[in-house]
Amino acid sequence: MSSHAAEAAYADEELAALYDLFFSDYADDLMMHEQFARRGETASLELGAGAGRLALHLSRAGIDVVAVDSSPAMLRLLQSKLAAERRPRVRIVEADMRSFDLGERFDVIHCAANTFQHLLTTDDQIAALRRIAAHLTPGGVFVAKVRAPAGIDWGMEQTALRLRGTRIDPATGDTVMRLESWSISPNDMWTAATWVFDRIDAQGAVRRRSFDVTLRYTGRDELRLLLARAGLRLLHLYGGFDLSPFDADSDSMVFVTGLEG
């Protein structure tokens, strides 16, 4: 993860594990990324790989992956999963997506699940895109998904804290409830989510952990300008994982970019 707040949260071993507990089984985007990955002849590069949700899927599909993330705690979770599955196809690299330098190029680079939105400033976004451009092969593509601005009610200042899901922690047997509230800043084009995790043990004792995650939103025209500053160009813009056309009502934005020229 790439904002300072996200880095601090995901550096925490317990919070990283809680995030993985609730999101490791999200699968809506996996086949789309796999289809792009199969077009390449090199290994795929995933930025913001976290605990390996996408990287593990690609490896199970027979695709080599270089998994980059700045959180040691997340990468330790990924390493433990690789050890359990004995899969040699994933190479782990601890690095920041704004400054990584692997000394190699890739046919397909992935940035899944709104990870690009953790880049909260224009400078951070351009820095990451320039690093991506430096790692793309001629004819290679960078594929990323973000939430589109149309998916947010910008007239709402803050949402109530709501229950978003309940899971059983297989490591402890505890019941874990995830609650969420959003603060919205239309002038800055960002939303700040407060995630609250209530862990309930067998005796009914409750322990709470929480952290904040801020996401920045980017419109289509701004995206084109950012890409141009980094030596990239927009090849395709889709409104969802089914690669349907992007329009004014799309609440998701899947953008596919390549090197200029």
C-alpha cells in the first residue's frame, strides 16, 4: 500500500491478518486479470500484491508472478501461503510502487482492487506511473481498477458506522465483525474509510481494532493527463470486470495503458 496511513495500518501484523480474513476470497476481478496475464510471455508483475489474493490465483493458473508490496506484514502472510501450497511461481519483492526498480520489464503489470487510489497526491501518482512505464515492455500493458467518481455520493459528508460482514477466524475460532464508516471530501476528491474490527472470543469478551484508509478519486480526463506525464497512453477504458464500455454512470473504472508511441 502506498499512502502513509495505509502503510502504517498494513504494517501491523494483526490488522494485516484481519484485512486478509475479510478480503482474501474476493474473486470478481480474478478472471479478468488472468485473461490479461495470459497475453504476456513474461511473468506478470503485481503492484500492491498484499497477502497474495491475485498473485496466488495467477500462480494456480500456471502464470509466473512478481508480487510487489511495501508492507512486510502482508508479504509474510503471502510467504506463509506459498509455503503451505509449495508454489514456486511467485517471487516476492518488498518495495514501494512509487520508487521500485526491478531491472526488468514485463508484458503485463497489474494493480488490482483500488490499490492505485492509495496514491493520494498527483506527485505520488505520476511517480508510480513513471516506474510502471520503466518496467513495461514495448507492447506491454498496465491494467488497473479504481472506483469511478460516479460511484460516490459527493453530497454526503459522512456515513453512519455500519456492519459490513462477520467472519470466523480459523486461527482462533473467534467471531470477527467488520464495521465501516466513510467521510467524504468532494473538494479534495477523496474518501476516508474508518474500518472497525470487533473480535469476540468464546467467553464473549470483545476486543476492538480500527484504522483509517483514504482513497483518492481520478476522473477520465485527469487520468489521461497523468498517463501522458509518465510516458503512457490510455489504450482502453472499461466500466467493469466484464470489460463493458465505460460511461457516465459507471461506478468502476478499469484502465488499460501502454507506452507512448
